[in-house]
Amino acid sequence: MIAVDSSVLVAILRREPEAVEFLHHLARAELCLLSAVSLLETCMVLAGRSGNSDTWTELDALLALAGIEVVPHDRALTAIARQAFLRYVSARSRTCCGAAAAV
């Protein structure tokens, strides 16, 4: 199981150097989960450059092709994300939502 973070999706869609490695990990995983908050963050980052929703077409295709399941981000997941933030996230980045989806 992989908890997918928004930075992974952005790297793949922007064809950054590590994109191929990320795609291989997604392809080998039995289950890929993505927090709804991480999905929203990804959408915001992608549309931030262009200012329109056209950038989400490729994202939607990637989610479908990779079989990434979007997990609702409710109060319980928020509690887990807060603990993940304090315990696991180096440099205090926003990846705690992705980490919480894995729990």
C-alpha cells in the first residue's frame, strides 16, 4: 500500500526527473491511497501555473490509470494527520495529509 502525496503527482505530471521512478512504485503497489485534501492541493498547484482547470484533465487520467483511491478527509483522519505531522514530517511540510491516509 502506498499513501500518495501531492508532490508525487505534481512531479509525475510535470515530468520531473524522478517521475519515472514514482510511476514504477505506483504500478507495483497493490493499493494507492490519496487524501482528498492532498488531491485538492494537487489541483491548486497545477492550476496555479495556468489559471484554469484544463490542467486537471491529465491528473484525472493519472488517478484513473494508476487506480488511486481518494480517501475522504474527515475529523478522524485530521486527528491522525496532526499526529503524523508531529511525528514523521521533516521540515514541517504539508505531507501529513498523505501520511494520514496510509494509517
